[in-house]
Amino acid sequence: MSRQPTRLPVSRCAIYTRQSIDTRSDFTSCQAQFEVCRNYLKSQKWLGWRWIEERFDDEGYSGATLDRPALQRLLEKVRRGEIDRVLVYSLDRLSRNVIDGLQLLQEFRQRGVAPVVATYPELGSAAQDNLIINILTVFAEFERELMRSRIAEVRAALERQGKRVGGAVPYGYDADPFTKQLVVNGEEARRVREMFTMAAEGRRPSEIARIAKEHGWHTKVREGRRTGPVSGGNPWTARQVLATLSNPVYLGKFADGDGTREGVHKAVVSEELFEAARRQIESRRTRAPGREEHEERWPLKGLIRCAGCGRPMSSHTTRHGSRIYRYYRCRSHAGGRSPCPGVQVPAGEIESEIFRVLSDLPATAAVKSGDRDMLLRFSAAWSLLGSDARRELLHQVVKEIRWDAETGEISLSLDEETLKRYGRDENARGRRSVRKEAVGDHAKATTPRRRRSHK
């Protein structure tokens, strides 16, 4: 009687890798992690382990958040019951946050998926092994916080020494490949001095930009390590010339809040030339610089927040050829959390939508009948105002705007006192949150969520 060989059940295995920086090289940390996990998986082939032939690599994503495209794809397969084991090089590749790490491990256990750490293959599913895994997750977060603290200390030390901390390299300088400090770029520095000289002689930024274009000068070409594509190399604009003429870096200093701090790099222009150019620019101003000019271009700045995380959305521009596109984008790192990826809305569209809503509040707000007259009077007053007056009133009547990228819905929180003052209704009660919801036959008002590609 012949004995049939015992066949072990197939265990479907996925390999997940992550690295915080996108190096854009042929052999990355993710590739190294994958090779280690793949080799370990092959050693377990006799137990029925099989790779599902799909890569899950998050290159350039922090472990402080679960908002990572490859990880989300992996979780979708886990939830559909298509994976039995998840292999990682080390636990901090899954997460560097204790709460997130425990949440992932708990979901794996609930769905019968076994986490496998290639560098600690002896860890199993026993109670003591789960304890060790949880402890390792805690240490991963501790390491992340320690790294953040060290980076802050290094940054403070560089600032005390007058050294460059980071950011884009300004025109007229290059970054030393070893120290990362600014060194003068001879040809660009000569052009910067010519710009300052022309400004000191009374030429306007638009005229300087035109002369730069005639000479064939272009802005600095940069290749972002994280974003990849080359940027810059465009003809100069008046706004860029003005920003250059206002930058203290050319005096051997760095901007620091409302003031400056001394740098260790060489100055490109003298104090006398810098001040002469500044006086000519100031003499032509028709209004004080700063917040007023910024608010005119970004009327919702300081008001709009991301509904997903509750943090303020920042202004952001991109240039394609001669056109500039404006966006409000979730990119704040407040609270030590990364921004919500892909959450941005075209500035012109949401600004127009907010202005339209304020012009017809009774039709777009879910309110009681007693408040309708107040809103009607306010909207009538709003419709009679000019654009400058509307921008000024906007920050008085709107306390907060919330943009929900998932639903495309906008929520407004309005100030009752301002509504009362313009609506002349003394029966209004307290501060009311007005949400653009369906009322009768009115559908929810949403801002288009289409994404544009500029080529």
C-alpha cells in the first residue's frame, strides 16, 4: 500500500516595504527590504508559503501615518480575504506610531492574517510574542520622536552658527555638495547685482524682467529629490524680480520671522545698493506691503481648513509655461502629523463658490424660518458691495470654512454679530454654524473635484 505525500495548505504571502525618502536610484531601501523578505519567504516554501506576485512598496512615505498608497492597497486585499501572511523587514516599516501600529496588528489578527518580521522570524502568535511585537512598536515610535528631536536640535544649532538650514537654493548661489551651505555662483551673482543696480536706478520690476528676458536669463533650474521633475528655468516675471530684490540672503543674511539673522555665506550686493533698490521700490508703493496684498490674492487664507484633519489649508501655486495656477492645499505639519495626501482644491473655484453662497444664503443654508429674513438682508447687502469691500467683510462674517475632499462639500461657520449688523435682525441667537445642505428641492452644493493635469 503506497502512502500519498502530505500536501500542506497554501499560505498566500504579501511583502510590504517602506522608505521615508524617495532616492530615485536603481537600488532603493525598498528593494533591499524586498530581497530580504523574498529570500526568507523562499526558505518557507516547503510549508506552503507562496508570494502573491504583487509588490507593495511605499517610497518616500513617512511611517507616522497610515495614509500610504501601497499600504492601503495591501489593506484592501487583507479585508477581501486574499492574503494569509504579511512579511515586513522590520516592524517600523509598517508604522512608527504606536496607535497606528496596534490598529494594524489588531486588524491583521481579526482577519486571520499573520504578520511576519523577516529579521525576527522566531516571533509567532503566542501571547508572549504579541507582547514583544507591541513593545517593538512602542520603540519604533520612540525612535521616530528621538529623530525628530535631534533634527530640531541640529536645526537650532545651524541657526545659531549662521548656517543654512534648508529650503530652495536662491538664484545667485549653489549649495555645497558636502556642507549644503551656500556658495556664490559667479554668473548668476553678476546678474543679481545688475538687477539691484537697475532697481536702484529707478527701473520697475516689470521692466527688469523684460530686460532679463531680452538677455536670455532664466530662473534657477532645480530638480527636487522627492518630487523628481525639474522645475524652474523659466523667463523672469516681475513678481520674481521683486522677491529677489527683497531677499536678505544677498546681504549675507537669512530671513528669520519678521527680522533677519546673520549667515556665514558671502554677500552678493552691498548694504548701500540693497537699500537704494529698496527705497525705489517703497517710493512706488500705493499701499503698505504685507497681509493686505496677500489677502487680496488669497481671500480665504486663514479661513479654510481641511475637513479630514481639521488643520489650516495653505496657499500653493504651480507654474506651467506663462500660466500660474492657485490652490488651497492641506500641507500643514501641525501636531507632528503629516498633511493629508492629495487634498487640494483650485483656489478660484472655491472662492467663487463661497462668494456665491454669501450672495444667496437663504437658499443654500439649513436655517430656521426666523433666521431667513436676517440672511436675506445680509445677502442683499453683500450683493451691493464691490470686490474690495467683499474681501474686507469676508473675514468678519466667515469664521471658518471646511473643505471635505472626499465628498466635495464645503461647510461654513458664520459670525452672528456680523450677520446681525448687516441684516438688522435683533432676534438672531448666538453664533450659528451654517452648512450648505439640501433644503427642499435644493441639492447639496459642492465644488468640482476634478483634477487637472498641466502639460
